[in-house]
Amino acid sequence: MTAGAAHSGLVTPDFLLVRAADHVVLGVSWHGFDVVAGPALRAGVEAMLTLTFPPQHIAEQVNDDGPPPWYAFTEHLRSRAAGPSRVTFLFHEGAVITLTVEGILAAVRGTPVFSAATAIELPWRLVLSPEAGSGAEVVCTHEHTAGSFDVAVWRTVVGSANGLVLRSLDEQLAATPEANFRPSLDQFTRSTIHRYSSTAPAACERLELSSLGGTLSVRADWGAFAWEHHARLGRDVRVRNAWKCVLWPFGHRVEYVQLTERVYLPWRPSILGLKQTRTVVLTERVRARPEDARLAHAFPFGAVEIVENAVTGLDPLVPVTMRRPAPDAGLLQLLIDQQRTYLAEAEQAALDVLYGPGHTMRDFAPASPEEVFETPHGEHPPPEVERWRAIRDEIGYLESLLGGAVEEVPLYARLTKGGAEYRFSVRLAGTQGDVHVSMPLLLVFDESRAGDAALGEFHTTTDPEALRILDQEWQRGGAGVVATSGARIDLVGAGSATDVHEVHRLNIVGNGHANVFAPTLGPVAGSQAERWAVDVALPAVRALQGSEGGTLVTYAEGFLDHGAAEDVALRLGGDAAIDFVGRSMGSGGLIAPQLAPDAISRAHGLVQSAAALPGGGFDPEKIMGAGATLLGLPITTLLGTGGLTAPPAITQSFVDGRPPEVRMLWENVELHDSPPFVSEGTTMRLDVVTGVPEASTTCSLSAFELRLPATGPELLRLRFSSLTFTHHARQVPSLSIGPVTASFVGLLGFLQELERKVGLGTAAPTISVTPQGIQARYSLPVPSVSCGAFALRNIVFAAAVEVPFDGRPVSTTLAFASRAAPFNLSVLMFGGGGYLELEVDSGGLRRLEAALEFGASIAVNFGIASAEVHAMGGIRYLMDAAGEPHLTGFLRLGGAVELLGLISVSVELRLELTYDGARNSMVGRATLVVDIDLTFYSASLELDSGDWEFVGGSDPASRPMALLAEAAPVEHPLDTWRRYRGAFAGRLDHE
């Protein structure tokens, strides 16, 4: 006996029928017959005769497309034999059967088959019972050709006029795994056939049994699974199994087909073997965006197409199962107790019907209830007995669930080919064109179960626990994260250019929807996926900030609910800061924005979503960082506390064949008073365009006034009618300044009259550009004035506006003459001069330097010779940026002689005495310069004493230095050598 026979409940037959002429080999056993003379069998009540057949099927190792490895080259010859099969026949009472081979075979011809006791293991490990609506008809045929070498084979043909169906009987045998052996029907397929055919039998076109094996043709389509099997004389010819499945996460419906055919093996052409191919056939290649609003908003592609029509050559499936969700033990026990109450009521009702009222089960002891309620063969039990049996079976079912025997349902499988996970070619149809990606997909079995008293309805595509398992498996290894190589994708799907982004990765997540699946970018609800939708590169950050600017973004909840009606569609999950502090040339020179956007607005591009005010407008302090400046002033104070209608719009647009065009635009921004800035209805416009040949940066301010300093006594008022910074690609930046009016007040009021005399008017500035900033400088010379002995020369009025690029505030400088070129006033031999320079910015007076000098100068000219001597003295006052004052007194003595224009000698001695407030000391310095020019020879000698302290200071070693200190004598090299040698002479002689 084989394992199959044991599981089929077979017993050793009583007799063996053998007939060599037509290969009859059958076991015979009977029940309910009496042996009578003849010898013969006479049928009594419920008489049954059973024929036991030798193995009807031989399972063979299947082969794939390629040959097996050399060390397993004979695997295609491996096989397993099925167990014996039995067919049981029912005979009417009084029927007589002659106890010979011919008599028994003649008796079973045309006799009904008792399906409940018939078990045919065909194919291997699948025990089937034939059924028909009006019983099965058994026909025995015998073919023999005399005088020929052909030998006929006796066959038992099982059929029915109303059609034959097959029902699987043995679940345990079907689910028995096979080690290192792969037949046409593997464990998973047999279990699937058993599950469906045990409740909905399969239609059988042909079933024949013989001593050489059975012949079978069966076709069944249960909707979610189809089975077609053709075997001849115990050998498979063609086996086709097909599962209806759905691909996660897109929801495409497919059919997984496992086809086994007997062919000549290409590597062993003389051998017929079984070749198996596994194929996924796309029955639905294109799926549209889901109708559900939230799911549709989170998936911007109008359609998803699987490019392949079919994928063949797949590796054998390794299905993953899940336990069907069941109630907890407490609820199950409650149901069992309830059913036991119903069982007691049904038991008493059945006793009353069968044996009359007043009987109890104790009256029939020790017989079991099953024996008490047994119904004679061929009779239908009363409804009360049927109800009792149904409740009894229900209790057994509930107790099995309580013991943990919950059905394992196949859920999904990963598709592999050649040992590697297969990646489908997927086309995502978007408004900006198709996006092609390659990715694995999960094969999900479309399995459903009806509900009962304990278990609810179950469907693999809708059950929450099944969806959770699928989502968890999908996230393992990041299956849903696919590269898009910087494709330009409309992430809103509305066709607007502002919604197009440069996408490098998609995070595709599956969701249960409409009995299948629907994809989204990023999780919408109930998913364990990473909380991001797409990985985008932000050309705006890349162009404006100079960094790559890639970040993960998610869909905003408001957009998921309302779609394109919502302005903020995407939220940033990474750092996308835009900071121009310290490099304001890229943002218009005058302004240094500092932005920390956390979202992408469809109207304004990168924005700080928290800056929007409930009643409309935006909060300046949430738009700009604390370090953002305009003219060196905190920009948030200039924007005021209300009235800001829009943030800077930072948008990007894409044109085929060109880099992305990025634009930062901020128009009609009203500025408010914030010392030292005084608005005159001032508006600002900022326009930065990159990524196009005409890239440019422009920042302009309309009329405004600076009252300097911002705190303390006012010194200077500067009124600008306009101020514009412009920088075009491949050109030098420029600063355009409209008419400027400067007014001195307070301590500098005495300069107002002079400024009035030389007012800037319409003078054009000289523009100079350096890597550190841009400067517009005015220089207005005043003509020299001479009248008799009076002469005023070298008068220059200068003004400058400097716009730094390193974050320093905009500053203004005003000057009358300069240190290098002071103005000069002469009256006869007496004269003097000086200069005044001051620098102010938003912080106040940064530098003030003034100097006056006086003295006498005498010059004579004799034609062939001329001479000049002078003695001048003065003071200079300097207040530096740290606010420290420096006061310097100086004396210049000198003269010059020139002879015939060929020989000239000049001597200049300059003495300075400076008070250093930081050290509380008086520091002196002397410099002597002598120039000699003898036509063919010239020389210049400069002697400097360095700094020395007269009073105070912390260095006691400081002392005045001689201007003309005698130089130390220079020793001749030969003398140096002799002195060195002499130092060692004594030691060398001693040694």
C-alpha cells in the first residue's frame, strides 16, 4: 500500500482478477453479498462491490526551457507512482454475480457507481470521486484482434449521460509537500484544485481506468482559477492551470498560467518528457487614474500601462499565504455554547420524529447519536435529522477554529526569472509626456471566501489585513521607489506649467480600491510606506542658491481633499533654504533675502506656508529670516506689520532642449518707515531670471530718504528719487541712481551752505564694480580762485554710494578734498589747507576724518636756478568705525633746489605726534626723505624712525630712535673666518 492508498481509505482486496489476454489486473472485494452455489454472489440489502485498480497515474519531473545542470542531467527521468484507486458499485437486492473474471466484469457493466465510496487517485496525490446527477454508468469494453501481434487493453470507462463531474476528497493528501520533486501539479496547485472542486466539482470529459494507467480529460473554470488536465494511460500529456490575479500596486488584472506539455526534450531528442512554462498574461494592460478623489489627486498620471503583453520563462512560484481573519477565542466560545443549545433542541426534535415523543438519548445507550439517527441507504433523512447534523457539523467547525485551524489563503507571490526578481516595463502617461520606469510587481491571487456564522466575507484585494501584509511586503527592499532620471512631471496633473517639476524618484504606494488596487505617490492612509511622494530637484534652489537643491516632497492634505482648487499642492520634506546674506549680487545687490520655504505654491512657487494669514496676506516675519536685509536694514521692519499681499514668487518653467527657467519675482512691495529709512510711498521690485540666455537681475526702489544716523543726533539726510541695481548675463553689474539731494543738519549744519553751492544736481556718477560690491561715485571739482596775493586751489566735492555684496549695509561717503589731495589756501608767503571726509550707513556715522594745516612757503627763481623752502604745521582728527577718536599733530619742513634743470635736490622732514586713546599714550614718528637727481644719476633715501612713545603706553623698553643712527661696521668675510678659526685653535692643538 502507498501513502496515497492509506489516505484514500483503501483496504486490501479479498480477491485478485487477472486476465492476460487483455491485461486485466483488478482487486475485488464486496459487502452485503451472500455466496451461493455456482459459485456466485447474491446481493442483499445495501450490497456493494469494489474494484481496486493498480496506480492510475505516474507523476514525472517537469523540465524548464533549458537543460538541467550536468550533475542532475537525469532529473527529467524521475517519477512517482500514485496509490491504488477504487470504484464501488451498488447492486439491487437479489442480483446474482458469477464468481469468474468474465462474470464480475459483466456484472459491473452498466451498474451505478457509489460515488461516496469511490476514490480515484488520478492525477498523483489528487483523489477524485466521479459524480453525476442520475448516477454514473460504467461501461466495460474489450478489444482484441485475432492473428495479430496487437494486444487489446481492457478499460473501465466511467461516464454519465448527464455529464460526469469530479470532486476532490482528500485534502491532506493534496497538501502533502514533495521534496526535491516537481510534478505537473505541485502542492500549491493540488490544494487549489481540492479547495474549488470539493464544493464545485470539475466537469470531466473522459475518465478511463486500466491496468496500465488511467486516461483523463477534465476542464474546470471556477472564475479565480481554471484547471485543464489531459492524461493518457497514466501519463500527463497536457496540463494547464491558470489563476486570476491582480498586480500590486497598480491593479492590472492578469492571468498566471502554468502549462505542462509532453514534448521531445531539446537536449535529449530521443526522449519525450514534460516541459513546463510559467507565464503571466496581461488581460488588462492599461488602467486609468482611480475615480476616488484623494487617490486621484495623489497620482498625477492619467493612465498606467504595462508594456509587456505577456511574460514567459518565469521561475516556479513560491506563494505566500495568510491566515484568514477569525474572531477571538472568547467570541468563538460564545458561538459554540450557543450552537450546543441549538443542538440539544434539534436532538430532541429528531428523536420525537423518529421514535415518538418522550424518548431521550439515554434510552438508546450505549449507541451514539450518529447510530441513533442513521438513515437507511437510499432514503432521505427527515428535516429534523438534517438540522441536527448541520448543527453538529457547525460545532465541529467552530471548535476547529478555536483550536487554530483557520484556513490559510494564498495571498501573493514575487515573480522571478532566472533567479532574479522580474521588473516590468511600465508607462506612466502624464500631461508632460510619458514616463517609463522599470519595477517589480507583486502577483496577488484574486481569492474570495463567503462568510459564515464565525468568519466574515474575505477577499484578498479588500481585506484590511491582506492589504497591510501587501503594503509591508511592498515596502521591503523599497520596491516602490523607482528612478525617473530627472523626468519633467506635472505633479498636479492639471496641465499647468507651474506644476511641472524635475523628478528623480517616485515613491509608488498601493491602496485597496474598487475590489482591486490603485496607486498613489506616497501614502494616503493606512500605509507603512515612507512619508514622501517624489524626490525632486529644485532648479530654483540650484540656480539661486548654487546648491543641488534636491528634496523629498509630499502632497499637502488640503490638495488631497480639494485638488487643483488648493494653491499649496506639495510640502517639502527637506532643506530648501535660499539665503543671499553675504552674496547679495545674485539677488539684486540692494536686497539680501533669506527664505526657508516648506511648501510649493502653484501661484508663488517655493513658499513658507505658515506665513499665510487667516484673513489674507502674509506675515513678513515668517517669510523672511532674521538676517534678511534691504539697504543693510532688516527687511521685516521695512515690510511693516500688514499689507503684504504676496511673498516672493520663486517659479520654474521647463522648455525642451533648454535648462529650466527660474524666476524670483516680487513686485509692488510697499515699504514702510524704519529708521533711518523714510518711505515716500516707496515700492520695491525684485526680478531675478536664470536659466535663459537673457538671464538678468534687477532690484529697484522708488523715491525714499535716508536720515542718518538711525539713532542719536541726526547729521545727514539723503533723498534718492530712485535706486536701481541691474546685472545682465555676461555683463558688469550697474547701479543707476536718480537725482540725489544731500542735506546736512545738526553738528554738520555748517557744511550745508557749501553743499548748496556745489549740489549734485544732475551729475552722473562713476560706477566701479569689484567682487566685494559696487560703488557709484560723484566728483565735482570747484575752479581755483586767484586774486592778487590770495589763491584758493584744489577744491573737490565728492560723494559716493556703495552697495556691498557681502552683507554689509549700504553706505554713503561725502568729502571736501581728500587726504591725498587737500585743498590749498595761500596769502603771500603764508598758506594752509585741509580736507573733510565722512562715511555714514544705517548704523550711523562710520568714519569722520578732518585735517587743517598752516605755515609759510618761500620760493625764488634766478632763471638758471630756483629754490623753495616751506614749513607747515597742522592737526588731523579721525574717528574710526569702532568710534575711537585719533588726534594727530604734524610738522612738515623741507626745501628744494634746481640748477639749469639738470641738477635737483629736495629734502622733506615730516614729524607726527598722535594720541592713541586705546593705549592712553602719545606716539611719535619721524620720516626723512632725500631725493637727488644728477641727470644721469638719481637716488632716493628714506629714513623712518618707526613708532615711539613719548608718554604712557605699556612697553617700558620703548624709546626714541635716532633718525640717522650710525650703521654697524660690516666685517670682511676673511676676517670672520679667521676669528672663527681662532676660537677653536686651542682645542684642536690640545687634541
